[in-house]
Amino acid sequence: MANCTIQNLIINSSNDVSIINCTIDTAGWYSEPLGEYTAKIVNSTVENFYAPPSSKVNISKCSIESLYEGIKFYSGTNVYNSSGIYGAGSISNYLNITNSVILNRTYKFIEIIGDTNVLIEDQFNFFSISVKSGNLTVNNCTIESLLMWNNSIVYLNNCTSPDTGSLIPILASMFGPVAFTCYDNSHLYINNTIISNDNLLILFHAAQVTITDSIIFAIYLFQESKAMIINSDLWMINVAASSGTSYALNLLYSTADRLFTTSWNYADLFSSLIII
């Protein structure tokens, strides 16, 4: 592709891709980091460039207004705050940038795998976060989406979710997780946090969430997932989960505008639901 003007460019491929002498309003680029670099963008102008953690691309002689890139945390302990990223752990980023001008460069896509502990503080980059394993603590940040599974543990303290309806969340959802979703045996702790504006919190399998002093738009519980909600306000709770030995929903000193129950184990009602 050469000498083109493009409003929205979405690339999700590991094949050879070359963009030369183009003007692009918004580019979303994802390519698995296999073998040598084959994807490249040269001598082009891009207003918004989205590149999640596995984006492997050569960027040469380009002018980029805003670069939203990704980073992977593999092991050890790392901290990401206003001072940058530091710690003894292993991290990776596959962008190869040479002779280019980037006015705003921000880590937006965060991926955490392996035996690692990560702390993110005081960042408002509308993060899209994937946690495959390990522990993550997020303090005073804006989070656009979260996906966690296996035995991962995540703490959200004093965080918010952004408004919906703009192009940025739509593009982010194509390359990162959608909403706030927990799978397997993952455990999410939410404290003094606002997840609103049509953002959903969804739990599958045996995932668990503990919510305190927060405002949550909606929560959905499936399979054997559990929710402990304390001193919080919610617009909707949908329980399609049951547990033979414990509760699916424990709602304490909280308010809920709508509570729906489906696929409930009514044979043991109070083992599935506790409301105070």
C-alpha cells in the first residue's frame, strides 16, 4: 500500500504488510511476533496508532500524533507509575521505531503472564488489561477493560472506567478484552472504584469478585462464580450461578436497582443468595 489517504486502518495479520507514503487518521495494528519483522510502515503520517503487546512492526521515518502501545510483564516484580516502568521483572515490547517523530507515546495495552507481581499507580491511560496469571494491583487509574483467568489475582483501588460511545473504546475492544471479565479461578478485588457508563462486570466458571465501597453499573454471574458485595451501589445484578456448598451472591449493606435470577438452584436458595 503506497501513497494513500485512509481514515481508519485495521490490521490483524502476521503476513507481509507494507505501508509507504500514506496519511492515516487512525491505525490499529496487531501481528504476532513470529520470525523476522515483516510488517512495516514507512514515511507516513498517523494521527492515532494503536499497537497492543504482540504488535511486531517496523516504524520508520513516520510522524505519529499519538501512539498507544502495549507491554508484556513476564516475571518478577515491576512498578509502573509517573516515574516510568522499573523493577526486577522481565518485560517486552515488539515495536521497532527509527527516525520517527512521536508527539504522545502511551502504554495503553497491558498484558501480564507468568509468575509476576505488577503495581500500576496514578495513570489515566484508559488501560486495556489482560492478566493470564500472577498478581496485579492498580491504584488510582482509569481502566477501559480487564480480562483475567487461571488463578490470577487483581486489586482495583480508587479506579474509574471511562465514558463509552467514542471511537477509542471501539478500537480498543478489537485488540483487547471487552468489559471487565473474569474466568476460571481468578479473583478480583474492587475497592472505592466506579465501573459505570454501561460497562459490564462478568464472571464465568469459578471466578470470584469482592466489591466494597464502590459503584458498579452491572454484574453478571455464571456457572459457579461468586460475588461478595459490601456497602456498594449497583444498577443491575444478574445471577445465573449457583453453588452447592456456598453462596453465589452475598449482598451486604448495598443497593441494587434491578436483581435478576436465572438458572438458580432453588433447592438450596440461601446457599446461593444472601442479602442483608
